[in-house]
Amino acid sequence: MSMIRGGDDLLGGRSYYQVEVERVVELLAGANSTDPRLFLLDELLRGTNTVDRLAAGEAILKALLEGQVVPRHCVVIATHDL
């Protein structure tokens, strides 16, 4: 699952932000798998202001990792916001 060069869907009436949020929802659903997953996330919610993007990124990271008594997923996040 990836979102490389994702964008808005003007004909479908979906903004870039909406498309990206839908993709994040799919990623979070994948985190419920008992199979190990590798998540590579680059510039999450890049069309959003910095404060909201950082808060959302933290929440997404916690959601991907929560409930793992024994770590089974590997998550790598890249950002320019630090």
C-alpha cells in the first residue's frame, strides 16, 4: 500500500487532504494485522498547517504502535517539521 504522488480527485469531489486522510485510515486498518508490517511514512498530511500536522502525526504513530506487547510492526516517519 502506498501513496506516491497522491493528489486531489477533482472529478470525484475529493480534496488532497481527504484523499490523504482516507489513505491513513487504510494504514491504520493494516496495523490491526497480526502479521508484521513495515510502515514508511513521508510528510504525513503535508497540506495541513504545521501544528495540526505534528499533532496528527503523533496520533497516527501512537495508533500504529498501540497495543503491541511484543513489537510486530516497524514504523519509519520522515518529516521536515522538527
